[in-house]
Amino acid sequence: MLWAGRRSAYDCLADPSVLHLAASSLTQQAYSFFSVLLRNQHTAVNLQDYESGYTALHRALFAGNLRAARDLLARHDVDLSIKDAEGLTAVDLYNGTVDGVSADRSTLLTSDQPSTGRRRH
């Protein structure tokens, strides 16, 4: 297992949450549910999944769900410094997933298409 022996350093790790799953889906139904989850100020937006250490923002950006990513970035409690199992922040992951991209928080928040790059996966 990826996190074996390191669990104590990541006490907030979990199986993918409903927020994680909704953030990584591109369907309108998932986005509607995602939006409802974000309305609750107590939703754990920085929770990392046990498998990869991804937060909901990591998952949204990896899946190319920019609408969900923007909603997360608009929250004051999203921690952009959280790193996954490979040591990447969510923005690092996005920049490494799309060719020709060098996005940051402000770019992702303000642009409809933060890149002209091509998906690598």
C-alpha cells in the first residue's frame, strides 16, 4: 500500500469521500451534488484520500473539472500547500497533467480555459 508506515503523518487520510468522487466527475448531476456539499461550511475540503493523498482539488484538476476546481479555490479554507503521495500540490499536478500549462490559483479562478495545452493522460 502506498501510505504503509506513514499513516501517522497523515491523520486526515480517508477513503475517497463523496466530495472527492463528485469533484472528479464531469457530469452535471455530480456537479450539482458537489455544489450542495460545498455550501456546508463544515465540509472537509482538505481531506486527503488514503490511496494517493489527493484532496478534492487534486481530483478536480486531475479530471479536468475546472468548474469544481474554481468552486474549491473560491473557498477561504482550501489549503493549496497540501501535497499528495508524490509530493505534488494540486496546482503542480494540474501543471504536470496538461502540456504547455503553467497555471496558478488566480489563473484557474479567472480564466474559462486556463491553458491551450493538451491532456497527457
